[in-house]
Amino acid sequence: MAQVECDIQETTLENEEGIEVDGITATCSRCGNETESFGTSGASVRRCLVLMRENCPKGEANFYVASSGEDE
């Protein structure tokens, strides 16, 4: 299992009701795959990293970490 860094960015996302809310996007440094999560806390960052592992388009089982140190 490889450790792969992801770029973490705060952004604005649209929720199910069409309302803009603060959120997080994580982008894989290997393939560019992107995940997003509502909220800007450490839990939101961790959720993005877990989703990255679960939804890897290459089917890899990597350990994803925030490159900016925002994974806590």
C-alpha cells in the first residue's frame, strides 16, 4: 500500500437544496481524481481522504494523506 498525497482546498459547494456551503476538495497527486465534502473541519478533510481510497478510479488501495498537513 502506497502513501499518496492529496492537495486539500477550501471551496464552496452546492448542497442538495441548491444552497452554497463551505466545503473541502481533495485532489490526488497521482491521477488527479477529486473528492469533496461539506464542512471545513478536520473530519471533512478525513472524509475526503477516505472517499479517495474508496473511489479510486484505478482500483488502488492507497493510504491518502493531506499534502498541506490539514488531515487532523
